[in-house]
Amino acid sequence: MAPVPIADDLFTSSDGEPSLVGGRCAECGAFAFPLRAGCPRCGATAVERTLLNRSGTLWSWTTQGFPPKAPFRGEFAGTDPFEPWLVGVIELSGQLRVEGLITGCSQDELSIGMPMRVVTMPFRTDEDGREIITFAFGPEEGDEAGHA
């Protein structure tokens, strides 16, 4: 059974690589994520669906050091013993900054300015046994920890 996105029109994978689905205002040029009907900068309703850059740079990050409370249903956070996870803000050059989970590395490997890319990861399994996936960010392939 194919994985199911956590929400419709949040991300897509047209060629095997995930892309975030955002919007670009036809009036002022501002980008938004997730896609919405109105522009968050100028309020115009002429927002066009656009696929955002797949790669960006780590702008900031932190760890989630305690288990989330209900109604959070992500199974990745339910490890016993609990293991903190990473959350970052990724700057998609010329577009915007997006907050998301960071996967595929440890906090010791992270550095501000580090190249990152959009990936998907398992979030939970639903009552029908389908794997629900979400977007996250991981180190850009070929990037080595400790870059300048």
C-alpha cells in the first residue's frame, strides 16, 4: 500500500523527489507556505499554486526535548525511552523560510547555513493500516558535516 500524505496539497512528488506546495502572490510576489487563498503580505486573493525550491539552508534549529501532549499522533515521537527530535527553519532562497522536522542527522552534525533538502518521513499508521507521511528536511546529499 502506497504511503499517504498527512494533508492534501502540502507536498507532492511528481518525479520521485518531494516538493512543498506553496503559493505566490500575483500582486506583490510574496511566497507563502502552506498554500492559502490570500496573500499574507498584501491580502490579495490572486495567489498562484507553485512548487517551492527543494533545497535551502539551515537558518535556525532547536531540539524538542519532551514528549508532545495529546492530541499529537505522530508515532516517531513515541519512542521508549523518549528521544528528542530536531526542528529547524530552512531558508528557501528567494522565497521564504519554512519550519519543519529535521531528519537524517544528529544535532552534532547541524550548523547554521548547512545545505538542506525536502524529504518525506513516516509520521504514523492510520486505523486502516496505511502509512501516513509528512515532509521534513534532511542534509543535502554530498554535504559534509562541519562545512563553513
